[in-house]
Amino acid sequence: MSSPQKSVLINNNSEKILGIGLIIALCCCVLCLFVSLEQYLSTQQHRITTSLSIVFSYVLFYFWIDERHQRAHQRKHTHELTQMQPELLKPTDILIVYASQTGYAEQLAQQTQASLQQGGMQTHLLDIAQLDLATLQKAQQVLFIASTTGEGDAPDSAAKFTRTIMTQSLSLTQCRYAVLALGDRHYQAFCAFGRQLDQWLHQQGAKTLFDTVEVDNGDDGALRHWQHHLGVLSGHTDLADWHPAEYETWTLSERHLLNHGSQGNPVFQIRLTPPASSHWQAGDIAEILPHRPGIATVLPHREYSIASIPEDGAVELIVRQMQQADGSLGWGSGWLCHYAELGDKIQLRLRSNRSFHPPRQSYPLILIGNGTGIAGLRAHLKHRAQQGQHQNWLFFGERQRAHDYFCKADIEQWQTSGVLSKLDLAFSRDQTQRIYVQDKLREQATELSQWINAGAAIYVCGSLEGMAGAVDAVLREIAGDAVIEKMREDGLYRRDVY
């Protein structure tokens, strides 16, 4: 047992002893008073006994209050020592900072720490009230769990941080961060402090580990999405879910290989039919509970962007079969692409992904993605076709046109029908010099600016590493940082990246 644990145990025991002594003394006092009253205070001895009992109780009560004060002071001193030692942070360490009003954000921060530690990562947990400038500038990986209180206010514990640090212009280019923003959609300023924190960190040059996860009133699906990112971050995606979900039983009805002869891993188009009528929107997520032969324990869920709309009558996914470090197939992709047979039952849960739903108005739409990210973009194009909205521009990238042109028939049909008014493809391995979607964006800078100025929305789906960051940088080159930030605030720049 470590020294801090011993100290807490000793303090707890001493507090319990004093508390028990206080209770005994108070009982004696009440008993003496009862006896004294019964005899109508007939003798001086009873009056003396009563007085002594009261004095003894008061003394014990005083020491009990003093002990609690000393414990609180010691806890505060311990926190201050943590605050004053940013040199303890190593480049690979993860700093977990919580801004909590009711204690819920702190609880989630502790669960976050436990998950990362199970994944073998070194972590440090800190209340935002104790986060100073030196520590923030030293940290290279930071996870913020931030609640919002009142009408969009920061928690009380974040008052000092917002007043003394968030009012400054800093260089945080060394920092990669992510935000778990807690809120309630019944309030107009949903997740306001988390969003404000994300925007400020970005303005200081910090880069995202992954996109902000917003939690509406403790939504389990959003929390499982956060835990999914933690698994990817630690490299241990086999940790049990914090909050197991209720799944429906769907049927694996179709599975087609999309990339015969590809240099990459096999990619399959999967079709799953529901047990009854189901509803979702373009941009939503399918959570799959995988099963594997010979494994009796419940495996963690896996998430996939839905590539279809309800009118298709089934959830369609585009899944790349992944391999783990030991050569075995990934939990989710192995189950969907290899182990499960046609007709097998698949445990599936539909999860709303509000941050990637279609624009509320018929804005022109610029869709950008790579690899299996075409799934989320395909659903949006299907929705746009259904709505008769034809101002759509698709940028898509993969390895080779001959083998990796996913959804080619759909894309060509949308071109013919006018659903796609513009198309730019980037097949990186078809020429000596690698060409990616961000290069195509740069080539089209003038017309992209015109679309953005005309009120177009931008949706990005695909890999976080490489593509998403590079696309974001080019968009900011073309339109300017202020314009892209305003588009984020207005819900016109949305990403589903992983």
C-alpha cells in the first residue's frame, strides 16, 4: 500500500474513532439528563454529572471538527504538490483533466484513467482548478472531461482556468488533445463550455487526438464512443464497455468483396436486415456486438458508419477486414467479414450521431473522404438524391482505381442523374507521385472558395490519421481559419473520422 493510501486509511480510522466516541458521549449525556429529570434534579451529584457529560461531548466534538479540517487541508496540500510538478509529465503520458460541477465529470475522468491504465498507459488525473500554465505547456497529450452548468457556463472549479489561462494567447503546438463535453440538450447552450474549450485549444495551435465527443444527459452511446477512442489511443481495443447496451438481433443477408486484387486489406459491403421496421438518419452509427468461435466472454462493441438510408430496407456497412498485432482478425471486422455466415444473427444497435446528420437546409454539400469513409458519404448522397438536392461535390481517395474504387456504380449513376454535380477522385498508387484528396482540394481552391462563399456545408468521413488533419489544413489555407471556425459553430463543417 502506498504512503498516500496509508495516510488516508489512518485519517479515516481516526475520524471513525472520534465519531464513535462522540456518539457514546452524546448517549451518556442524554441518559444523564433523563435520569436527572426523572429525579427532578434533586441532588447536586446529578447536576455535576450532567455538566461533565456536556463538557466532555463538546471537547470530543471540537476534536472531530478539527480532524476533518486537517484532512481537508492535507488533501488540498496534496493537490497543490501535484500542480507544482509538471516535470513529472513524460511525452508519452496522458494528462486527464476534469471540470466537474456535480462530480459526474470527475467520475468519468476516473473511468477514463482506469481504461487507459488497463491499456498500459501512464496517466495523471487533475482537477482543472489545479491545472496551471506550466503543466499545460508541458503536457503533450491531454484529455479534457468538461461539464457545462447553468446557461452555458463553465463549472465553478474552472473559474480560475477560464479567467487566468483561457484569456491568454499561448503556443500549444506541442499538445494533442480531445474533449468529452457533457451537457443537456434541454438547454440552449448545449455543451457550451466543452465547445469553448475545444475552440480555444485549437486557436492556440493544439491538434486533436480525435474529435470532440458530446454527451447528452449521460447518453451511454456517446460514452461508448469515447471509450472506443480510448481503446484506439491505448492500442487495447478489447476492454469491456463501461455501460453494456441493449442490442437487437439483425440478420447478415449479404456480403460482397469490393476490392479484388487490392494491395490493401479486403473490404466488404455488408447488408444487415432488421427484425422489424427500424429508423435512422444519414450519418448515424451501427454498433455491433461481435462474437468469436471459442470465446465465451462478452466482447467490446465496434462502430461502423452506416452506408444506407431506411428506404433501402437494411443497414449497409463498408468494412475493412483488420488484423491485430498477432495476425488474428479484428474483433468486429473478423466477425462481420469472415466468421459469421450468411443468415447468421448479428447483435446490432443503432446510435444517433447528431454531429454528422444532414444539414437542416438545402445547402450545397461538399463531401470529402477516403477508404471506408465512403460509407458515411454514400448515405448522405442517397439522402440528397431522395430529397432532390443536386448541388453535391464528392472528393474520394483510395489506392488504385482498378481495385479500390468503392461504390463505383453508385457514383457513376449519381453523375448521370445529376445528383453529383462535381467529382474529384484521388488514387494515390496510380502514378509515381502520390496524390491524395487534400491535393485535389488544393487544385480546386478557386471553385471551393466559391462554393463556401455560397453557403456550402463540408462533411468529412474517413481516417483521422493522415487524411482528416491534412484536409482540415488545406481547407483553412483556402477559406481562412476564421471562416472554417464559423462553419464549425454553425454546423456547416462536420466530421465523422476514426
